[in-house]
Amino acid sequence: MTTELVWFKSSYSSNDGPDCLEAAISTTSHPAIRIRDSKNKDGARLAFSDGAWSEFLRFTAEN
């Protein structure tokens, strides 16, 4: 079974700006938050575990 990721744009990204981030939530046997550059959809992607993503958000909220 192939599960296609459903990408959504960050609420902090604009349609006009050069800096756009897209995220997708993978619910496969290895759940993860996936991140990519919306201007380069075939480029590099990052994957974060739930715990790592939560820690990243906590860190950015404090700084």
C-alpha cells in the first residue's frame, strides 16, 4: 500500500515571498513530521519524530 503525503504550507509562509515551507504528517509505521521547501518540491526533505518536532517547537517559542 502506498500512502501519498498531503503537503500543506506553513501559516508563516506567504504566497508572494521567496521563503516557503511545507509540511506533511506521515502516519506510516514510522510516523514523522516531514518538511520541504515549496519552491523545490523534489529537493531535500527533513523528517522529525514527534518528540523531536515538539522539542524544536518548544525551542523556537522560547527564542
